[in-house]
Amino acid sequence: MMNTFTAIFEKVDNWYIGYVAELPGANVQEKTLDEARESLKEAIELILHTNREMAEREIIGKDVIRESLEVTI
């Protein structure tokens, strides 16, 4: 599944600061823009993976309905 996020990069002194507008906590600091882009992708993947694992643990033993949900913004 492919998702699209808004990456924002800012040059501060000799660093590139990057974050994702839609995903609080997804932020990086790297020396090059390419490194910042790659690190930000990894941060997004890690956050989503961790959030899914935490959600799975919360529903163990519960009667839940699981379905896909698409949102257009």
C-alpha cells in the first residue's frame, strides 16, 4: 500500500531539518537533503509500524471489526 505524506525541509545553518505535516513525531536532522529525505522515509515507516503493533496489542482478546478505510483530503 502506498501512502503520500507532506515532507517539509528547512535548511538551518549546515543542517537540513525535515518533518511530516500529517505525522507528529516524524522529524529528522541530516547534513544533506538526500539524507534527510531517506531518514524521513525511515522515520515514517518506523512510526507506522510501531503504531500498528501497539494497536494490535490493545485489541488482543477483544471482539473487533477490522476494515480498510480510505480518506481523500
